[in-house]
Amino acid sequence: MKKLILTLLILALTTPLYAQDLNIYERLMIKSILPAQGNVIEVTLINDIKDKVDLTQEEFKEYEIKAVPNGLEWNDQDYAIDVEFTDLELGEIRKALKKLDREKKIPADKRFISMYDKLK
């Protein structure tokens, strides 16, 4: 187990980062499409991705993010942040997107398609 953690750490430190400009919707969708289970490497990457795209308490306050019957609502649709992903993390996101596409489960939502195009 120690060897696996060391290998992941070395990969994380030596892998180039790719910055993606992601809005609140895209960050929420990335979290929702990632699998809940996987092998130890996949789960480690998934947790790292979720940590990077998580909304902060400050964002909840500033953008008035609140729960509504059909999901979440916020006051600034254009607000976005740069999120840096490693090759491995981007690979996990792409794998989740490809699975949705293969299973014909891509939502008929322009925002989702925009995110799909950005990350594929």
C-alpha cells in the first residue's frame, strides 16, 4: 500500500497540469458523473477531482447558492474558476463522459454539451 501511495505521489508531482475554466454548473456536473466506486487508484483520483471542484462556503454565500426543488440555484451563471487537472484526473473525467455517451445518458442540456466539448 505504501508503494502505491508513493507511486501516486510521484505521478502527481511529475504530471503536467491542465487548467480548465469551470463554472458552478460544470463543477457540479463533474462531481455527479464520477463513479462512486472503483479500484484504489481510480477512487484516489476521483476524490482528488472532487476536492478540486468542490464549492466553498464563500462561494455559497457570495453567489447565493441554494437548494430548490429541481436542484441548486445561484445568482451568477458566468462565474468560473481555473481548475488544474493532471493527465490522470482528466482521464478519469473523460472516462466518465465516454461511459455516459456510450450508455446514451448525456443530458439534453446545452450547458452539459458545452462542458462535454470542453473536457473531451
